[in-house]
Amino acid sequence: MRVFDFDGTIYDGESLFDLYLFSARYDPKVFRHIAPVLRYAIKYKLGRATLEQMERGVGKVARGYLKDLADSRRVDRMRVRGLNHAQDAGLGDDVLAGDAATMELESLTGGLHALVNAFWDRNMRRIKPWYVPRPDDVILTASFDVTVGEACRRLGVGRLIASTINPATLEVTYLNFNTNKPKRLREVLGADAVIDEFYTDSKFDQPMIDMARKGFMVKGDVITRVK
């Protein structure tokens, strides 16, 4: 089994930050979240934030950002176009026939899903060419499942371990960061899971390197074995 970090490892950049910039073209008010997102991204990369600080800070920023997207008319128009397309194709009956709670949840998250799809339509080319997916690959990332999940679907990778958000409340329910990564991986795959190879761009993933039989550090397209 191979396990890969996502941002900076198989994706050229920081996908969550790139999504923030991408979403600003649809609603400029999300720019007010860019500075704190960048600040926490830098702290994460430099290892200068504790897990508790990241959980508290990222949770607050993420909820505010997602709330802005949920309230955005332009983003909602993307959701409506997606529903209309699904209805025309005969794929949207389950959503259209849902109860009030389902419809409310769809209005809250549908715009985000439409935005994520549009983002990956443009940015799948930034998946590094050296990465060739295999059936047993696992993506292990601090980014959110609602964003990276679509990239994994397009890559054909079925196992994603990521930070999670409750779509009904927009609260961060799990931040897959630092020591939470090996903890969550064991919870999902089992304590006896064998990691043949682990790939990352960050020295702060050392606990994952320690778990793996072989560890690799990725810088751009250069892959160096470190274990």
C-alpha cells in the first residue's frame, strides 16, 4: 500500500488556498478570508502552530468562508445550473424529490460542490505527472474531503483520509493535521495496516515516515528516498 500526502506532493501547490483564490472570482467578499488562510497555511508548513491552535483557527476561518459561499448568489447560480443539468439528464430526481431538510442542505452545500467541480476542471492538470494512481493508493491530507475528494474521484483513487466538515453546520469535525494523521489512518485502515511507501513534501510528516517501510520526500518533481 502506498500513502501520499496531497498538497505539494502530488498536487503542485496548496489546493485549499488555490480554491480560495478561484472562488474569489465568483464572489470577491471571500477575499476577507485569504489573509488568515495564508497565515495558517504558512504556520502549518513551518510547524509553528499547535494542533489545538490549528483546530480552533482553521475551524473558525473555514466556517466563515463556507458561510459566505452558501450565501453567495453567483455561487448559488452554479448550484442551480448543476441541478438543471442533472434534471435534463434524468439524474436529479432524488434531489428534486427530497424533503425540506434535504433541500435546505443541498442549497447549503450544492454551491460548494459546483465550485469544486469547476475548480478541478481547471486544475487537474496540476496533478504532477510522475504520480500514476494504483488501486490500493491512499491519499492522506490536511485539506478537506469536500475539496480533495473530487480530485481523488477523477484520479480513480478510492481511499481518502482528510479533514472533514459537517455540511449541515459547516463546522470542522476533524482536522487531519500533524499527529492526527497517523491516528486517523489507524482508525480508518486498522492498527495493523502496512504502509509500503509514504510520500510527502513536509518534514513534519515524520510520524508517517516512521510508520512506513519506505519514506520519500518530494520537492517539485524530484523524489528522494529518506528511509
